[in-house]
Amino acid sequence: MDGKASAVRIEPWSESDLDLLRAANAPELMDHLGGPETEDQLLTRHRRYVDLSSDRTGRGRMFRIVLDTGERGGGEPAGTVGFWEQTWEDEQVYETGWSVLPGFQGRGIATAGTLAVVEAARAERRHRFLHAFPSVSNGPSNAVCRKAGFSLVGECDFEYPPGNLLRSNDWCLDLGPMEG
């Protein structure tokens, strides 16, 4: 990998993205998230992603990150990214998370996808803050937060998946004013 950022776009999550979710469930990608999920857990998550992406109430959205090949409508799915509502320290905020498939890592794809999601969350004008909670030991995801303009609030215990406490960094980005 040459370190140059790749051109990417984000597209709303759809029924056809289950195979992408399965690919993102690889042990090396789930290492900082409690390990791979079972097929039933993946199907449940896929349904949640489809439902979230079809909901227009501002609760959030899930996307596939697509490597832009320059061909009209063309592109190769490279990962996942999204934002969703979360209560954090008694405040309604958005949370974000991403995953980039191993063959696409190291090219700025996670940062580009995250920057696109920041703009999508900002456009909702529903919550003032967007948080990310990567494991303290996940150097690449913490670097994405820095590169995307998040501020490090500090370390915290974050539950993911349910029942599993992770030592995480709390990164926060101010999305600007909300709707009246």
C-alpha cells in the first residue's frame, strides 16, 4: 500500500449487503470487539442495519464503504460505516463505528468513510455530538478518530457486545447546532 487516500463513497446499507457483513466478521477485524459473531447474530445485525438505513427519523444510518473505480455506478465494497443514536453520560448523542476489510486497509478508506458519515450525521441536525469508542489497544481506529477531527475525551469502560466491558477511548466530535 502506498499510503495515498483512495477515493471512496458511502452507500446506504441494503438487503444485498449481508455478504459484506459476513466478510467484516473476520476474526482479525473483530479482535477488538469481542470476537466474531455467530450466523444468527449476524442476521440480527444485518436486519438492524437494513431497518436503520430505511428509517428517515434521524435515528442514524448504516452504509457500505465503496472504493470508487471511476466507472459510473462502479465500485468495490471495502467496508462498513455508520452512526446511530446512543445515550452517553445521560445525553442523547450519535455513536459511530466502522470496519474496513483487510485487503483495503492502509489506504485511508476508514478515514474517508468516517468523514462522509460525519457529514451525514451533521446533516441530520438532531444531536450535537458524535462519539466513537475504539479499544485503547486499537491503534488504527484511534488514528482514524484523530485524522477525522475527533477530540480525545479520555479512557472509559464501554460495553460491547452486551455483557462485555472493553477499555475504550471516548472520542467526540462537535457536529454543530441542532434543529431549533
